[in-house]
Amino acid sequence: MAYAAIWDMDGVLVNTGQAHYQSWVEALEKRRVPLSYEKFSATFGMNNTSILKLWLGADTPQSEIDQVGDEKEFIFRRLVAGRTQPLPGVRSLLEGLQRAGFRQAVASSAPQANIDVLLDTTGLRPFFDAVVSASRLPGKPDPTVYLEAAARLAAAPASCVVVEDAVAGVEGARRAGMRCIAVTTTNPAASLAAADLVVDSLEKVSSETFSRLLKEHAV
């Protein structure tokens, strides 16, 4: 079985938090639903259906949830297209993992169209052997998106390291039986303490860090 690195996207590969917040505000404005940044931050890492059931009510028709979500994502793609760069340390870490023989995947709650825009804008697509969107899967912290990514990489969960920034993502990695490196782009270190390693920048991480985590937890 191959070693694998499974990457969240928003807040890990790229810093898109402000663009997400702005696009939600615009999408909800016509429905007169106010949104504070604190309320937004509490849902970071979740998919749109899970988010909107919290904000609009659990009994909101799926057709309305889909409409609001689609409007939000259209606004988001307009905001980020051609304007987004990888976060510090990302490209060099992707290169190092590729040289070390790791297979790599994106496992994001974002819709596929968002993932495509960001991978193409940043030029990061060639590093990934698989790209999985959880927009139509059970949302994090459900582990489905990570397990699907591992399956596409032909990697056992115990051979995978997830890179995350969201509390729900860290919990999802744990439920998937994978190791997890958390970066404090979006949340403070204390909130991410369930991860195997918490760093304030991926500049502090190397392929050897991934290998060490997997060897330390090998059965």
C-alpha cells in the first residue's frame, strides 16, 4: 500500500476565508439573513447543505438550500478566479511529498467547480492523483470524503496523513483512522488539539514529518 497525503483545500492549500464570507453575505443579503464572521467561522469546513440547515433551519426545502448554495458558489468563483495564490510552504511541501513517493489527493467540502477554479488558478493540479468533492457526500466530520480519496489512491487509511485547518476536518480524519496535521490558518491551536500535529505554517512541515507520523503509528 502506498503512503498518501490527503489535503483539504480552503485554509490549507489556499486562504479563501474572506472570499467565502463575502460570498455568503451577498447570497444571504437578499433573504435578509444577517451573517457575522463568528457565525461563519463556526461552520468552516462543512458542506453547504449542513451549513444552510443550521442557518436557515433544518426544515428548509432542499431546493431552496441548493439555490442559495449555488448563488453563493457563483459569487465565490467570481471573487477568486485568477486572484488566488497557494499559502506559504504549500508548493514546496507538495513537491517534497511527490519526490518522496507519496500519492496525493484533494478532499474538500467545496463543489467540484470551486476546486477546479482554485487548482487551475494556483497551478497545483499536477500534484494530485485524485480530487474528491464532498458537496454531495455526507459532510465533515463524517469521514466519507477521506475514505473515498484513500480508495482512489489505493492507500489504506492507516497509510494516510490528512492536512486540515477545520475542527470538523480534524475530527473527520480521526474517524477515518488517518493521521492528521492541522494548520492554524482558520482556528487557534487549542481548537485543533485532536490532530497529531498542529503547526502555524506548512513551511514548518516536510515529507519527513509525514513519514514519521505514519511510522510512529504503524501497527
